[in-house]
Amino acid sequence: MTDGSLWVRIECHFGSMFSYRIPNFNSFYALASPVPSPSAVKLGLVSSAIEATGDVAVGRSLFDAVRSADIAIAPAVRVAASRVLTKRLKKPKSKTAGFTESFGIREYMHLGGPLTVWINTKADAIDSCLLAARHLRRLGTTDSLCTAMPSTGGEPDWTVCARPPGDFIADPEAFRERIVVPLNDLTEKAQLEHFAPNNGSPRGASRALSNQPYILPLKVAKQGANWLLYERVPFQ
């Protein structure tokens, strides 16, 4: 934690299932990460702040405050992953054409407990962050509905949080049987406009994101033809 900042802890409880497609994976075979990426959490809070206040300026101020913020994400104690076949409607290529049907695979996570996020927030943005967290209604896909319970005080328990591989250069055993997923975070040059719904430059949004692998404190306990059960095993 740096001077003039405080860790905000957000405990997320999902009412049904959670799905966050691993960045850069094909949408027709959408494998999911057991945790959202740091960028998804930050953008979710910004969107929540705008919806709660009706003021884009509040969201912009929070975006600037959390853009480079340190973040820690702890998966649920148990996570069951299942893959389902979904029907998709593809956008027509011309205004006169109709939607075309296609099929794809979507992976969903059934969380056996809350997903917990800590975000290191500047002192002057703590109230806005808490307000946004209290109004947070989803993380991941639009059907990944959640209720968030924010609080302040304390620091992350890093033994149960997603960590970059560089943290374990001297401890190769940390990699054994644990899963590794690539996740996005915001770059220093990221601007709120990069993620506006009417942004006509997807490349601009991609330059506003950095991608790096994370090791999750999860190991496969059981598995079947189209499902996996992960259990959280803390790092030493």
C-alpha cells in the first residue's frame, strides 16, 4: 500500500453462474477464467459509478483514480466449471440481411463461495469506489449477476490471490498442478473513451489494455467429460 491510499475489499456473491471469457480466446469456443481480469473489475466499478450517479464525470474521475491501481483477486474456495452449447445470432453483414444462427461453446463457473477483490484506492477516491462497489450488479457476461459487499481496512491475503509467475521464480513448486490464465489490465495510456459503447476504434481499446499470465491458487480436484471441479490451495 502506498501513502495516501487504502485497500478497498469487495466481496462478490453470485446469484447463479459466473462467466468471463479468457481474453483473446475465440468467442465460438469461449473458455472462461475462474476470476475476472483486473481491467474487468476496474471498468465494472466505473460503469457502476456512472449508473448510480447518472454523472459521467464521476465515472471519469474514478477511472483516473483506479487506472493504475494495484489489485488482488481471490477465487472462491471451490469452483465448478461446465461447458454448455449455446445458440448464437450473428449480426447481419448488410442492412437488408437478417440475423443468422450459429452455435458455440460457453464455459460457466459455479462458485462455491464469494469471489473477493482488493483494490488499492487513492484517498480522495475511496468514497466513489465504495459507492460504485455497493451498486455493482455484474462481473463478466451480462448474466453473471452479483451482489457486492465492500469494506475498508486490512490488506489482501496474497496466499489465495491470483499472482504473476514472476512472484515464484525461486519457487517452481508453485506452478505444479495450478492453472495459469492470461488476464488484462489497463495501461497508463488508457482513457475512458476507449471503452465507450459508441467507440468506433476497437484497436484503440486493445492498445489501452495489457495482457499477462496469472497463476491461480486452484487445483483440479475432480473432472468429467465437460466439467471440472477446482479447489483453492493457498500458495506457501
